[in-house]
Amino acid sequence: MLQRMNTVVLFLLALLAATNHAIAQDCAYLYPNDYEIESGYTAMVQAPDGNIYGTAQNSIFRLTPACVFTTLFTATSAQANINSLLVGPDGNLFGTSNIGGASNEGTFFKLTPSGAYTLLYSFGGDGEFGGPLGENPIGLAMGTGGYFYGAALGGAIGDGVLFKATIAGQVSLVYAFPGYTVNPVGPAGPSMPIQASDGNFYGITLGGGSTVCGEEGCGTVYKVTPGGVGSTVLDLPTNGDGANPDGGDPFVNTVAEGLNANIYGTTFDGGPASDGSFFSGSSADLYDFTSANSGANAVMLASDGNFYGTTVSGEEPIMGTVFEITTAGEFTTLTEFGGGAGGGNNPIGPLLQASDGTFYGFLEGGDGGSSGEYCNTCAEIFQVDFGLSPPVQVSLSSNQVTPGKPLTASLRVLNAPSLTMQQCYAYQTSKGIVTPLGKVPGTYNSSTKLYTFSTSFTPATAGIYNYAVTCGGVESGFATLTVGDTTQTTLTAAPNPVTPPANDTLTATVTRTTSSGTPTGSVTFSVGTTVLGKSTLNGSGVATLAASSSGVAAGTYPVVATYSGDANDISSASAALNVTVQ
């Protein structure tokens, strides 16, 4: 099923066989990059700049709200097999690869939003099984204290480790899994964890447990305390029909916490028909997948309190689904993929719920973005809207204020029962510069099921400020604040055309667009990066510059006037005015 993919295409879900849910955008691209997308080994996050970033084994891409796709980073053989991505407290992207690094056994890295890569830590190279900190890291999740927590294979015993890492690249051991055998307290091969509301870490192991499914066991749901004490919560699979006849395989899925504080997850196969199951850590098997929807990827808790996920296959002509399932195991198929008309199929990896409430996910195959013919070596990103509220909601008591006037900022997160999703960090963007504002000290109300925070502040400087809060390193919410009056700058030139050596008088007029009054400050006149001069606004909001044409080559020059702004007025720039020198 898993294929090497050397092209990534964005083709926003033209086939919604099961429902008529709206598509937010429609755009398609062809990219000749070496992408390899494997089920579970994919990740998409929405960063504080509003863009979506994602991984595809050997590349990291950026997708803007305007539907512009860019390959941000292409890994070398020393950085390859990228399998996780998160937004860090400083606004940069952090992730792991399961090969590469000094010993070619995996890395922990940082990537700026502009694509600058920094290797922070190399796994392995410290004896058999990579030494105490293991090898081949599987993924990252955010936890308390500003740490990332992740899982890796190997370790001192050889059956996997749970580690924590700082944004500076300091990695330390939390827990070593004790044994890849049929052992009720011996899980092995861990998935990446979440930190639940009780402070402990939970995930799935590929083997171990007391259920007999071959020599290695069927797998478990594990729990590890922050102090490094591990135990088994649930043997996989357990269901009303007894032990799984095919051997429970949780694949690379992890778990999620529900609003009722229970742990939930899926197995890729297993169950009575070997098609997988949806389970609870407290009450075991809740739903058994069938041949019509088999091969479930990891589920995520959405803003409505239910879990959403994908399956990779189904009965012909169905080739994968998007589904919703409740904590009681009530299952609904929302979208079916059929692979027809050049469209992709076989959804892979977890879903991302974006700031508009829609979901993004990966599909295998597609039409390559240009030929209209099905392409086995392509992949698609689909977006589908089920009418849900945004999961992270940022609001301001006023979206435009004058400098010195106080206002209140509020945060509501609808899917944050776990401590992982309560790791919310705020960022401010002004003039293209992102400034981290630190962790949001919100509180979770077990009755309302909301993580909330509010604060009052008084902006002092005019400008346009974009605020973002990113929770769990994955989901973001946004708000925009205008401080002061917005302005408009217009430019004229006389004479135009101008004949050397005569002066050309450039006149800029700056007016307020939201109130009366006259702006103060200065205007800079320029052609590209060449500054012609600077002039101060008079009492009427007008600035002039006598620009000499002496020695200037004949031609047409686009002149722009840029107003600097002042304590109460926001900067603005004129449209380019073509001035001809003849």
C-alpha cells in the first residue's frame, strides 16, 4: 500500500461521495520533489503566521491561506525520513527524523519558517540499540515545562524509550520500556505519547502485553509517570469476541484524550475481522471496523468533542474514508474516496483541524495536477468542511483602538482536555516580524470542557498587529488589532515626463481613512531600493521633494512614497507612479 512518491499535488477533494460538504478552496499543483508519504509518518500543523506546514518523509512544505504551495526544506540523506513536526514556544518548527544524524539513527531538529535547518540532537551511536536514549525517534508531542516528549526505538534494553527534549536540543531519558515479550508489564515499541490531564504520558506499543498474538504479544496502551514509572493500561486488542485472531497491530497510531478524561485510540488492524478497532483505555473495544472502512489511522479530538480520523481502504469502489466517532463508539462515515476522475485515495496520517474549523489530510495518488490521469507516484492534500467551530478561538474586545486605550484579549480552546493541548503559546506579528509572547496561563474547566484565558493590555504604538495562539504545537487561532488610524498615501509628479536637468517635484498627500485630523511624520520617496529623499509632512499632511533629473538615464521609473506613521497613525505606501525621464 505504501508507495514512494516523488510529486506532491494539492487537489482539494473533488470527490465527496458520501456527503455534500463544501470545499473551502480549489487549487492544484505539480511539484517534482522527492516526497515519500507513509501512513502515520505524516504531520501537518498551523503555525502562528497562519500558514500550514507539513512533512512528507524527505521534505517540509508550506501552504498559505491563499493556496500557495512551497517546498520549504528538502532533506539530505543525513536528515531524511522526517516523521513529526510541531510549532515550538519560540515560533520555530521542531521535528524528528527516524534516520540521519551523526550515526544515521535519527535526529531532533529545528526549522525556521523561512526554511533554515538546525540539527539539535543525533540519536544512536552510543552502543547497541542506540544507547540509553535509543534510536530512530518516532515523533514528538508537547508537554508541561516547555518540553517536547517523544518515543524512540532501542534504548538500553532495546525495546524503546520515552524521552524529553528542550528547544535547545538537550535530550534526556524518561522511561525505558522493559521487554518485547508476552508480558503484562512488558510493552515494547512505543508510539509517540500525549500528556493527559492526570499528568501522565499515554501511547501505544507495537508489542508486549498479556494477550497472545505470536511471540511478541498484541501490543498495549502504556502509561508512564513524569517520574519514569511505567505500566500497562490495556492489552490490545480486547473486545467482546475475544482475542484477535490476527495479532493486534496498532501500527504507528497514537492516542487522544476525550472530554470525559478517558484515553482513546485505534488499531490499524486486529479485531474480529482483522480490520481494526476503536478502543477506550477504560472500557476496551468500542467499535470494530469492517472491510468497508478498514485500516484506521490515528484519530484526533475535534472542536465538537468527537473524534475524527481516516481509514485507508474500503470495499470497491471505496478506497478510504473520513469518519467521526463518539466516546460511546457511535460511528459515522462522512466522506468516501473512490479514486475516480484522477482523484487520490487511501487517506494516510492524522487529520489537522485548521483555524476555520475545516480538516486537512493526505491522500495517496491523484492526477498529478496537470495531466488529468491517475498518478501512482503523486499525493494530494485534501480539505473538507463539516461545519465545525474553530478549535482555537482568539478574540479581542475591540479590533481597532487608539494608542493608550485598554482592551481585553480572550482565548477559548474547545478540544483541550489533555495537558498536551493545553500547552498554548501566544505570538504577535507586526510588519512581518513574529514575536513570541510566552505561554498562555489558562485554566481548564471540567464542567464546560473549555480551556480559557483572558487578559487586559494597553497598546501604546500605532500599527496593525496580528495575534496568534498555537496549542499543542499543532492548532492555531488568530485575531487582528488595528491601533491608531489607518492612512492612505497618494503621489503625484510634475512635470511628468521630465527633461534633464530639470527638477521633478514629487508630492505625497497622507490622509486618515478612519477619522478626521491630519497625520504627522515623514515620507520617504524611493525607486526600488534606491532612496530619492525624505520629507516631513506639513500641517495639511503634504510632503514634497524636488528630485533632480540631472544625470539620470532616459527611461521610466516607478516611484513610491512611503509614509512612516506616527504615534496615532499607521504607516502606508502609495501605488507606484511611473515617472518618465526623456
